[in-house]
Amino acid sequence: MVEEQACCAVSVSSPPDAAGPWSCSGVVLSRSPGLVLCQGAIFTPFLRDGPAAWAQPHALLPDALQPHLHILVLQPPPWTPTPALCLDALMLARGPASSLQQHKARLLALVPCDAFRQALRQAFGSAEQWRFGGEAAGDDPRALHWFAWLRVPGLDSTGGGWTARVGAGCLRKGEGLLACGSPFGTLCPDLFLNTLSRGVVSNLAGEENALILTDARCLPGTEGGGAFLPSPAGSRLVAVIAASFCWKGAEWVGLTLLCSLAAILHSSASVLDEAGIAMPPALGRVAAVQAGVGQDPLAWAALVECGAAWGSGVLLAPRLLLTCRHVVEAGGPLRVTPAPGPGRAATILRGRVVFATEESSPFDVAVVELEESVPGFVPPRLADTFLAGEEVSVVGFGALGRACGPSVTAGVLSAVVVVAGRPVMLQTTCAVHGGSSGGPLISSRSGRLLGIVASNTRDTGVGATYPHLNFCVPITVLQPPIARYHHTGDPSAFTTLNRAGEGVRAAWRLQRQPGPPSKL
């Protein structure tokens, strides 16, 4: 595959001091000449001036490193697909470690990407205790926006050229990405070299989308690997993995942090010019035809703020919004910010809670009427059936809040919990974070609204939060009272949500009946 041949693993060591090896993933940007781009943080132990060198704004040249470093680039052997690929041939494509290609490399420069650094400040507030982890040496946050250019003569090929790439400015939230990297770096390349993970663009920030978040699941060691935009004409490299793990406080967010390749190339222009390296222009992109004209799931989501609390909501009508009771239960002024869209700027609207379920109700739901209509709003189509295993997505303001607008995560409808013949709970594998509550759950197949997010999962025994196991209220539970409320304008239409039976209550308590109290 294009992605596997365009990626590699990088190892750095200092034999005289037995330091290292430190390793990460990388991308082969050119074979004429052979160039590899990887994360700069693996060079932290080898900086003459120590980690303080990351604080400077200019590129670091090879003399900033300790002498006698050994830099190796590992690549899979060349592989030519055949019309009928048997299992044995597939095994040979992964092959034993002895079949891997190893090339000596030298550092051209360590380059800071200023656009990415500024986007980090925009997206991640310092007061919120964001941390980014991986396999790279030191995990120094000052190194997060640094990238290393390696010259690899062994990759030179007269018939080779630059890896096909595309600018990140064309990306849209929710569209597919394919990440390629080597978990654990060079620890066990015969098993893990250039493994693939599929996800979507979850959020974007900075100039020309310099910062990208994806829900593609990457592991430590994949830093420096590539993120590709699939295309019928062939995948195109769009970004580089900067951090495989993100934490907000003690909560693992379950998203991967990417830096736009175009932003890195812009920051590296002078370094490449001095090395006599000319870059061809990036390929253009043919605009995709959007299915379902007028249906924009991002436009259904809204940021809901109530005093110091905040969460998400889903708009059902120009002035009607659903969210979770726990988002608005603090009282105080209620502010609703619909997601911006084409021809619609982000505007804060006031609202009032016309109904909220009782705390004893299994359905954590609140209904909000807005003082003004959302201009140009097209209401969602509501689902009437649910298919376990179907692809779904969640839109909400989890984790990043208002900094970058709503985030999108994708997964599958992992379970439909039925009580007395009625769906009463939907489970999904989408990554859901604090602040996602109340956001819409959408079918990727039909584009219909399936329900609203109520919670993810927390194990009270070990204190762990699991973003990829979460629970949603089915829209079929809410649709009858919504219809009655539209017809009568009487909020008492929603009181049926407080009268759920014991089977429904047990399901939402996440426990069997009879049985001990659930630890979830």
C-alpha cells in the first residue's frame, strides 16, 4: 500500500555512551533525494544544550547535537501487489526482521513549526492541564512542535520523487483519515512496522488547519508517522503524527494530535533551500460531492453553557434544543452557541429550560427553548430503527469546549439495549469526553439523528474513564413527547420520561437485577 511504503521507523543512539536507542516513526517525503521527516523529540537526550534548546525559535543544525550519533531508518522491503494475493504472499509482505531495509541517515536540521505552536495555544488552554504523551524521549512539551529532517542516501532513487501530498486547508471535520506508524518505534519492527489505523478528522485549529485532531487510534512510537487522505486516485499525505496520546487533567481523551505537513514544509523552506532541495507543489484536491443536500450534522450541535457548567446540545427546530439534565441543573443564565456554518457566524443565544427530567429518572434529558431562532436552520431527520454494528458519529463540544467548535468522533453502534420490546439505550464506540453530553449521535449510513449522548463510562473501582464505551438516549424515546409538545406547547408532555419502569432504570444504572450495585 502507498501508506506503508511512504512510512518508516527511525532510531537514534549514541554508542560511546550507550545512550538510547530512542525511536519513533517517520515519513519518506522524497526519494530524489532520499528525505525522511520525523518527530524532533527523539533527539532530546542528544542535544548539547539539553532540553532548553527547544525554547529557541530558530532551527537547530547538526552541531547542536552530540557527536557520533547513529541514526537508522527502517523500511519494509519493496512489495509489488499481484492480482491474486495468497496468504503466504501476505505473510511475506510483513516478513521477518531480517528482510527489513536499514539505511544510515544524517540530520539536516531540527525545525520548529510556528503555525502548529500557535494552534496548540489556541486549542489547548494552559489552565485545563493538557498533556501529550508518546514514546519519544522526555515527552518535553517544548519539543512538541519540533520536527527532524533526515538525509537518507540509501533511499535515493533516480526514478523516485516526492510522496503525493495535499494541503490540510481542504480538510473537513468528519471525513476519513488513515494513519500509518510503528507502535513502540523500532522495538519490534517485524511485527509493528507501519501499521494502519482508520479514523476521522475530529477537529481543526490554526492557520490552514495547522493542527488536526483525529480519533484514529495510534500508540506510543507512532509519533512522526503519516496521516493520509484516502482518494480513489491514491492516498495523499496530509499530516504528521505529533502525539499519540492526549490527556485533559486525569482524563484520557482518546484522540491523536497531528501537525499539518504543509505547515511543517512552510517552516522548513529556508532549511531545504540551503540544502539545495526543491519541493514540487502539492497536488490539488477535487471537491467531494456532499450527499443529502441541506443535511449538515455539525449544524445540529450547539454549545450549552449554564453558569460555570457546559456541555453540548442538539437542535431539533430553530428554537428547540435537547441536552442533558446534568448540563443545565446548576441553574443560572443559560447560553446556547449553535455551531457556525456556511453563512452563519457563531452567535450566543439565550435560552430557558422548559423541562428537565427528575434526578431519579433514568433518562438524563432537558428541553430548552431559545429566545431567538437559529437562522437558516435545517432540522435533522429522526431515526425510527437502530442497527447494531452500523457506523455512527458523535458531534459535540467535548474536551475542547468553545476553542475550535464542535468535534466529531466516529465508531459503531455497539449495542442496542431493549426493554419490553423498546430500545431504551444505545451504546457506541465513538470517543466521548467531558463536555460531549447532550450532543447528537448520527447514523453515517442514513444521516439520521439516532439519539443524544448521555455519558461515557467510568470505573469507580480504579478511577479510569473509558471514552470508547458510552451511552445515548434513543431518539425514539424522545420523539413522542417532542411531537406532543410541538402540538400543544405544554412541557408536561415530557413527564412520561420520569415514569420509566424498573427494567429501564436497571439498564441505566448499568447493573443486573437482582445483583450488587454496579461499579460503573
